[in-house]
Amino acid sequence: MKTYTQLSDFKKLNNAIVTIGTFDGVHFGHQKIIKRLCELAKSSGGESVLLTFFPHPRMIIDPENQDLKMINTIDEKAQILASLGVDHLIITPFTRDFSNLSAEEYIKNILVDAIGTRKIIIGYDHRFGKDRLGNIQTLAENAAVFGYSVEEIPEQDINDVAVSSTKIRKALLDGDVGLANDYLGYAFSIYGPVIKGDKIGRTIGFPTANIFVAETYKLIPGDGIYAVTVELESEVGSPKSEDNNAQSHTSNSKTNNSLFELPTSDIRHQTYKGMAYIGQRPTINGMTRNIEVNIFDFDKEIYGQNIKMNFLAFLRHDVKFTGLEALKQQLQQDKANTLLFFEGK
């Protein structure tokens, strides 16, 4: 997949099959649209193009509202879209000026003149242009003028699994990662470097790797203990240098389907089991919210290395214990429950 962070970097195509949207989570409903997009591109001899936006439009239109969190970072979204077979991903910077384009200007300047759209695959409820006045009817009314056709993905086809990004966000905030994963079709994950903590966990036999998530807009699941798998970047190749925003993608660059670069074919990807903790560590009167993981059967120092943590099941809510000994006993039970979970998979 080729990825572009400015529309000006994109070279207009002769037969672009296009879909548009934020696609946060790239869930089952989104995947239906993307599958159809790729099928039509292949059958027509065209190329599939997905136009998305960063930051999320609501972050620009309502900047005072900090409550909106994204299921995927922009890099995570790109990885998933690449795995689904999209040919071109255009990440358009969403600005006030962009939001003020009329629906007709949006169609002519972006879809037709810049991309070369010949067919648009769009969800029944998609809105675009200033004040979100453009819709599928607007696209249809302009189709003959600009020489493209429109295919609507109806509500029933998108919602027959009763899935939406809003429902997924709520499930994650409630700690229900199992339900969120069912909606997504893959395991929700967190990715970032390991930073130094206060090392209290190792004093009671449960050392943890503390993860720093740079993207403040990334949704973090509700507080508690989770069964997870952990992928260590150092186990599968050298760290990938990337900025933490859309500019980390370069025009016309290939996007790897994995989060990790694989410099040689003889390096194997290893995944570890573990249990993750999210919370403020009330037993020691913690003041900040931590994301940390106890990786089973692992004792290496990995400070500064990037890890990916895949959330598989919620085990329990965060609790304040009477002291470290009581916490240790509960963690022993948590580990036993985590291993039982993996045995049952």
C-alpha cells in the first residue's frame, strides 16, 4: 500500500475506485466497505483509494472537547488498511479551511481533479463538506457532470453485526475487550516504548514493563487487569524510526503489513503471554495512571524498546489492597486465572 500525508503528493489516477471516511477502528462494518472497494478495483482494472483524515474532524471542529479518543492511532490504522489490500491511503490533514469547503468544491477539487475518481463506494450515512451538507444524494446528483458513478453500501449491510466505533469505544472504556474484539475482528492493542517505573513490582515477584503511549488521542481501556499477549520489537528486527503523527508516512512509500520491520528472514517473531494492569495503583497511593504488563517467562531488560500489547480478556477491576503482601497474593491468583484463560483458547 502506498501512503500519502498530503493530497498534493498523490498523482491523479485514470481509474480510481474511492471510499472516504475516518474509519476509526476499521471494524467489521468498515471492512465490508473496504472489501467491496478492493473487489471493484480489481474487477475494473482500477486502483483502490481510501481517503481519510487526521486529526479526526471533531478534534478540529470542537477543540475544547478532549473526551473523544480514537481506537487506532493513525499508524495503526494504516497497518490494518494495508493488510486489507488497499492500494492507496491518503491521509488528508483536516483543518478549518478544509472543513469550509462546500460539498461541490469537495467533489470537484478533491475527488475529481486531485484523485481521478471513477467510482465512489460510500456508506449510506456518509456526510461531507461545510456543515456536513454533502451526502450520497449530492454525490449522485454530480455523478454525470464529473463522470463518476456511486455505489451505496446500505445500512443493513453495514450494521447487520450491530457494530459501530462508538459501541467499540464504550466496550473498551468499560473494560470489555472481548466484546470490542468481536466487533473489531482483531485484538485491540497498545503500542509504545518501555519506560522506567518505580520497580515495586519486582520486589513482590511481579516485575512489569511500563508502556508510554505518546499519542494523547489514543483510547486506553478501563482500569483493571487483563490477559494479553506481548510482541517485542527487538525480537523481530531493529526498531522502526517513526514520528508520532501522520507525517511519519512518506509519499509513495510502501507500508509494511506488520508493526515491525523484518530485516532478515531468519529472525522469528515471538509472542509472549502476560497480564496487563491499567490504573493508578491505589495500594501504594499512586498519583498517575499507569499502563504496565507482567510478561510471563521473560526476564530481559527492555527499557526504550517498543512493544505491542494485545488485549484479549478482562480479568478484574482495580482494587486497593491492605498492603503489598495482599497485592502479591492477588497477583498470584491473577496469573493463575490468566494461564487458565490461555489454556481454554
